[in-house]
Amino acid sequence: MMRQWLLILCIVGIVMAGGCSLPDTNASVNAQNATPENSGDGAVSISQREESPLMSDLPKLEGKATIVMTVNGSPITIEVDGSAAPITAGNFVDLVNQGVYDGVAFHRVVRDPQPFVVQGGDPQSKDPKVPMNRLGTGGFIDPATSKERYIPLEIQPKNGDEPIYSKTFDQAKVGASPALQHSRGAVAMARSAAPDSASSQFYFALADLPFLDGNYAVFGYVTDGMNVVDAIEQGDRIESAKVTDGLDNLKN
């Protein structure tokens, strides 16, 4: 048992060490090297988000949406949950709708010593000339501002009315489990060590990963095509990603 947990800790360290951290220095479930300003020292409630410069202009998903992502000619169906993660889900649906993920590569696949994650979403990977070891540091550049769009860490406690923003559960001293947990097939945002550093990079959980709960924002689950996710290799590309239902729930 101790050996298994040591392996898990090693994997998490690898995953976070690079630009975006699921803990990267080149092997993270992470998402950016840049560390944007945190929206504050305290956890922010959903009722305060309109007052925060980091949240006020971000897209939000009110309800659910369905995404169909095609990889290696096969579909992956994702149900995105804006009821528990309105900003995180809204950001993802908005990026899908803009075509940001079309042609993007999966730059990190961690299956050894045990199944962990498949990570992608770095827009730099659209350029085949960018070497794989440089990926994991890029995010979505908003054409309206010419700046990288960051979203706050957003995790809602189970049976809670509002998400906690900008802090992990440990930092916010939340004793409950998240409403959206890292079960196999979960889809979550990668980030750097800074809580509010997620942009466009995301990951699929290849197994139940409860040690990530309360630290990274899950926003949906694969409902069909997990076999396609299991077969993804580093360098495979998202051929297309489309919002097939619930686009009217997206509020910009």
C-alpha cells in the first residue's frame, strides 16, 4: 500500500512540474508557466464573482452541455456540467465553440506505473513545427484582448450551494468532498501552481484519482467513448470538437 502511494506521489509530481500543473517542468497535468495574479487571499463565493475582475467578463454555462470530440476518427462524448462549475464549464464550451481545440494535440499521456491522465489543449500544438517538449506552457489568447485568458480555480463542495473560488479545499479548510470528483472519465482543467492559472489545457482521468479532488476543477465526464480516450497516444490530435447540445446555456 505504501509503495502504491509513493508511486502516486511521484506521478503527481511529474504531472505538475511543467507549465500547467496537475502539479511541469515538463510532465504535469498542468497548464501554464505564467502565474497570473490571484483574485485574492480568501476563497471567493459565487455571489462575489461579478465583482472580481478575473470573473466578470468570463463566459458561464448555466446548466449542461454536450461536446463530441473526434480523435483518431472516433467520437468521445462529454457531458459538461455548468450547474456545479459555471465558469470552468463555460470557458470550455466557449473554446470548443470557437474551434480552439480543432487540430490541437495531446502532449502528455501518463499510463505508467499506473493509469493517470491524458492531457491536451495547448494551442501551440496546432503548429506541427513546435516540438513536443515545448508543449504544456500555452493557453488561449483572447483575440478581443490579445492577452491570455485565465479562469479561477472553481470547485463546489458536495451538497453546497456555491463553488469555492481561488483556493484548494485544503487552503479554504473545506471538509466536504467536491460535487464533481475525479472518477475515471472525469474531465478537468490543468493549471500551474497558481490556483487561478487555468486557461485552455484540460485532462481526462484514466482512473479514479481521489487524491486530486479539491485541488483541480472537474467540469464534466466522458459519457461515451472512454475506449477512445484509453487508446490516445502522445501526439494524437483532436480532429474536431463540437457543441451538440446546450449551446444556448452558454452566456458570454
